[in-house]
Amino acid sequence: MKSEVYSWRLSPELKWALEEAARRERVSVSRLLERIAREWLKTQPWVAEDEAEQARIRAAAAPYIGSISGDDPELSEKVRERVIERLAKKSPR
């Protein structure tokens, strides 16, 4: 799903070359530019570092995702009332 728009100025020669390349590959200029940008980003060392950091964060968080610990088997069902109780204690009216 495409949701972001980015525009910039370029020379008429470059615009023509991009349109020609897109026609030859039978894709839109937008799709061609996205592919070119993705391929370029793969060559950048900082992208690999960011991906490695994200993988490390996901691995550290994975054991805790979707789990609720405690000795109350109905804890998830009582969350709403517990939040309301705690809010009431913090700011009595």
C-alpha cells in the first residue's frame, strides 16, 4: 500500500531518461524509482546496522510479547476496572 508522496525537481534530461526506462521495463516511473531507491538503500552500511539493531530489539522483546504474568487467571478481563480504580485513587474528585 502506497501512502506517502515525495516530489522533487530534476532536469528535463533525467526526467526523460526515467520515463524512457520505465516504458522499456513496462512499469510506472513511480515503481521504477521505488525499486532504484530500495536497491541503493541495500548498499548502504547504516541500513544493515539499523536492521541488526531492530532484530536485536525484537529478540529481546519477544519473550514478553502477548504474555501477562500473574496469579490471577482473569487478569486480562479485569484490566478496564483496575485501570479505572487506579485512576480514581490518583485523582480523587
